[in-house]
Amino acid sequence: MKYGYFDDRRKEYVIQTPDTPLPWINYLGSNQFFSLLSNTGGGYSFYRDAKLRRITRYRYNNVPNDIGSRFFYIKDQDEIWSPCYKPVKSKLDYYSCRHGMGYSIISGSRNSIVASITFFVPLKDNCELQHVTLTNEGDSKKSFDLFGVVEWCLWNAVDDAANYQRNLSIGEVEVENSVVYHKSEYRERRNHYGFYSVNADTCGFDTNRDSFLGADKDWSLPDRVRSGQSTDSIASGWYPIASHQISISLEPGETKELVFILGYIENEKNDKWDSPNKINKTKAKEMISKYESLSSVNKAFSELAGYWEDLLSNYQVHSALPQLDRMVNIWNQYQCMATFNMSRSASYYETGTGRGMGFRDSCQDLLGFVHMIPEQARERIIDIASIQFEDGSTYHQYQPLTKQGNADIGGGFNDDPLWLIGCTTAYIRETGDMSILDEMVPFNNVKGTEKPLLEHLKRSVYYTINHKGPHNLPLIGRADWNDCLNLNCFSEEPGESFQTCENIDNKKAESIFIGAMFVKYAGEYADLCSRLGNTEEADYVNKEIQKMTEAIETSGWDGSWFLRAYDSYGDPVGSHICEEGQIYIEPQGFCVMAGIGIQNGNAKKALDSVEERLTTPYGIQLLNPCYTKYHINLGEITSYPPGYKENGGIFCHNNPWVSIAHTVIGQRNEAFESYKRISPAFTEEISDIHRTEPYVYSQMIAGREAPNYGEAKNSWLTGTASWSFVNVSQFILGIRADYDGLRIEPCLPDELNEITIIREFRDARFNIHINNRKTGKIQIMVDGEKIKGTLIPLIENKKLYTVEVDV
């Protein structure tokens, strides 16, 4: 069952009912100010950091679901309704939500009044614009009141939800003309405030939530809306809000447009005040004045559209499969940008109150967007490397506002350092910018410890070399990519964090997955060293890679698949001799990606085992069989019920690794089938089963053993986005950036007879046409000339390449 449809021309997903299985959301913002917006107007806004600069309040696990932050009410005589359907939930004559690139348009109508609200964050200002259009489609005059409301968060989202003995006494506002200023805590240590404005005369306002809602009332029918008269309340402590009431009169066919602005302002410390206890509103007034006219709002909206058109134009495919085209050209790349902006810090499932920007998360996310914004990718790499320690290990996350490492959810995840190599080499292959390796980067953000980025990469490699276990495989540490495989935890206390608890570390628990990572990414480091002329370092690292490969092939092979790990007792994890959890997905994909087992046939055996033991119609499960009891030596992975999350769920993030592995050994159709099983556009028809948005990837889909088999969870912020784009764009379609040019090695399925791809690469445009003749051989013509091999070298100052490929 579907709840809407793709409008590819407008790059939108159109939701046709407010009753989606879950809130279907969009991300607004591309720089410092961000908003999450659901199809019924829910969500929240923040500046840079969802924990430390939360602007509007949102209640997770609320009942009813997704009531929060921004509200619009129309009082038409005795009838009250919301254009976004919620929170009033009065029946609408018409409803739609168009989620687009950085904007959403929610429209509703009732009794001949049509209200449409365009929500977006302009490129150059820290605000959310809400462009409201009201039309009378009836044959008589309409007079009604419109209320626009936001509820302020008291800045620190954790403290806001916990420290009531203080917070209920600190709320402060100012009201001037049609603007409510939220200045809580501004008198003391803060230099920032929020505001909510409307470019129209108001007939009333409220800034005290209790005055607006009424005693013991909720958002569905506030007293002030019901009575049609605001109280002009001024919040003093308790719960500050901003409500504007505007009286509207429309003749038949007449339209009125309004612009609400939810803004964020910072002042210099010595320029905070206009007069005693009156905030300096200069910057706010400049922003309000800028968007007072509809022409300026429309211009900002056009600039936003141009921004996304430019970003998405770097990689475009045209094929006979619209689902493929819309994922590659629009939604997959769009989601990659959301993961760049948020990592795993702010969604409807990541509250933004605990995790910041993940180290490994941000490194992997970069793989999916580096072709769109290489300059910002460069900055992100430096930020990530700056939280590394001198021994090569690293914080697991950092706060985006401070860019300082944050150990709140633990550290010592031994796969983290190697991901830095993967994202750095991806950046260099895309841009050709080897100078990033000379960038001086501190350790742990400590001034005076700066070393070239290349040294940081070296220490990532050597950290693994220096931390091996009894089988000469890498020690897993707290955990590796699978945070829930906690081999040194041994936790028996309810509520204890598996990611911070460590009751044993006897240097026995090893990871075959990290070993495969080492083979792949240490190899990329060695390649860099060779290109820089340091052959001695390259030779040493290549010898270590060979040792690791041998260790995996001898101690990491189980007969039909690769082992997952060795636990702290020295017993294998992910082996046929295990009672439960006999085969895991991660090493099967990553070992083959790293080239392990190809020559001796083990790679194919491993992928055959994945097909036999782990593959389902909804994707590939993480392990099989599921754990049915708690194994203290394995940790959190066995705490989940069978079929959920890491315990046999379809953890989508690692599915692309298997698809890529299929391309490595030339299994074209298997690779594409693996891609399609979890691709949102290909699974739109089962939205009632998946429940999450049909335009973006989710983290997990419930596995066969789960009662809710096929149900997805945790959409948007997942490494599935970047890895899926890497998979389809670089391996299935086969267009890969390389140090010396653009490499073309398609691995097309039988159902794609031909495709056309436009790839912008280093200031040049490649128009690529591929004929799938199913020969298994690749022949490339560039501007009518046949070339040797699969690498198209760059010619200085050449801006256009016409490429014909037969495969």
C-alpha cells in the first residue's frame, strides 16, 4: 500500500494523507540552522547543535505522536482546524504534503478556505521561513483568525527536559510589534536569543503557554483559539511560547500571503543590550526586514532550488528504471547530505540529546557526499582527525558546536581509526588535492600537538598493527563497527551501558571485520605512501597487510564463510560450531571488498552462504540463527529479541557491502538484486509494512524471526545512505573517481540494457553512454578514440568528455 507518490520532475515526494504509519519527515537547512519537519508540521529546530542550541521543544514518545514545536490554527466562526491536520485533527476537505529538496509544502482546506504553508531554511540566514498562503475558494466573503505558534526550548535540550526546579523560573521574553523574542538566560552567560515574527499587524499575542492553552489543556484546542481572543500574556518563568493572532478577511477568489520567521541571533559579548534588560535587536530586525517582502522570500526559495539543482547535477543517471533514476539522481544523494549535516545526532529516533557527530559515522557518510561538496568534506576530515589521540585511537564522537571529543557514550572502538583513511583517500581521489595530507592537525584538539594529516593516517594504521591478539588478528576493543558486539563487557547490571562498561580486557577478543578493514584501508594508505615516494613505508605496510590477509585466511575462515570474531575466552564468534549466531554478514561483505578469498574461491563460498543463510525478500539479515538467550560474553547483541536490530535484524547499513562484494567477483544480477531489496523507491509499494518513509533508507528492517517481519525503524540518519550511493554509483554503475582520472567499470544487471550517466569530475563533464552487451569485457571509447584499460586520464583544461562504453 502507498500513501503518496514520487513527483520526479519537481524532486518531491507527495504525501496524500496525514495518516502515515509513522511521521514522514524532511530536513530543512544546509548550513548552521536546521529544522526537522513532519508531514503534519511536527518536529523541532536548532542552531548547529541539537543538544546545546535547541530552539524549539519536542517531546519524544509523546501521545499522541508527533505533536510539537510549531502549530497553525484557523478559527472560522465556530470551526477550528489546522492546515497541517495536527494538532486539531479536524477532518480536512483536502490535504497534501510535498517534501522537496530542503523544503516542505503542507496544504489543507476546509469550508472553501485553502491554506498552504511552505517551510524552508534560506541558504544565508539562521532562520526557518514559513510562507503562508490563504485563499478563499468560496462564493462569499470569509473572515477568520489565523494563529501561528511555536514553543520555545530552553536551549540545552537535556536540561530543558530535566531541570524543572530551575527552568520553571528562568523563561523570559520581550514583545515588540509583531515579534516575540525568546531571551531566556540571555541576562547571564548566553549571547544568543530566538525570535518568532510575522509580517502583518496582529490583533493579539501570547507568550505564556498556560495562558494560551488554558488550565490543564493540550495543543488540540487551546483556550485562546477557541475564544478567538489572545491575552497578550508575557511569560515570566514557566513555559514560554510565541503566538501571533492575525485577523483575515478574504473576498471570493482573493489570496493573502504572510511570512512567519523563526530566527536565531547571536550578539557579541559587549554588544548584547540596547538598554537595561532590553536585548540588542539590530540583527533580528535586519533579518525580519530582509524577508518582509514576498519577493525576497521567493528569491530565497529560488536560491535554495538552485543550490540543490547544482549539488545533484554532479551525478545523474538515465535508465529504463524510474526507481533507479530517482534514487540515484535525487533521494539517495539528498539523504547523504542529511547524514553529512547530522551524522547520527538529530532525528526522530536520535534525540540529539546524547550522541554528537560520530567518528566512524562521519567518515563513512563522507563517502556519499564528497562529490557534491568537496570543500566542506575537507573541513569535516580535519574536524574528525582533530579528535584522534596520539596513539592513533580516537574519541567515538564529538559535539558539532564545540568540535571537542565527547566520551559520554564510550570510546575504544578499535575500527574507528581506520575509517579516517577511507574518507581521506576518497576526498583525494575526488579532488586531486594531495595538499590535505600536509594540513597540520592537532591530537585531541590540544594546541601544540599538531602533525600533518598524513601522520594521523599513519597512526591509524599503526594502532591496528600494535593491537593484535593471539591469532594475529586485530583486538576488537570496546567493539568494532557493530557497537552491540561487546566482547569485553560482561555486564550483569540492569541499565548499565554496554558501550561504557568493561569488566574484562585480557587482550584476547579479536575482530575479523577490523582485519578486513585493515587490508582494505591500510592498502589505501600504502598506495598514498608510494605516490608520495615513501616506498620504504609502503613496503612495510604492505607486508603487514599480507600478514593480516594470511591470518584471516587461516584463523578467520570457517569452511563456508568468514568468522566474525574471537571472544575473550578465545572461542570463535560466527562459526558453524556456535549454537546461535553461526554466520554474520559483516565479514562476508568486507573481506571480499578487501580482495580476500578471491583467488582461492572462498569469496564466492562466503557470498553463497549469505544467499543461503541470511538473504530474505526484505534484505540481508545481520546474523543467523538469532540469539534466543543472553550471552554475557557477547553483550548487547544478545539483549535484543530475535529479528530486531543487530540480533538478526536486516541492518541495512551492511547490505551494500555484500552488493559491492558481488560486483568484485562479477556477479552482476546478484549485486543489483541485493541493491533493490532495501532501496526505498523499489519498495514503495509495501509502505504499510515498512512504515518508514518510502524516499529514504532506514537503519533497520525487522528480520524473519521478528513478529513484525519487514517493519523498518530509524530512518534518515544511517550509513546505509552513503554506502548505498557508493554501491550503486561506483560499483553497479561503475563510475569511480581515481587519483589519475575517472575509472569506468560497470557491473550492470541483465535488466539494464543501456544507461546514460553524467558525471562532473574535477571541473570537467563526462557524458557516458553504456551498452550492456553482457560480454563480460569492457571497451571504452573517449571522443571517438578507443582507450586501453578502464581509466580515463584527465587532459589539462579539457572540459567535456564523450564516453561510449560496451560491457
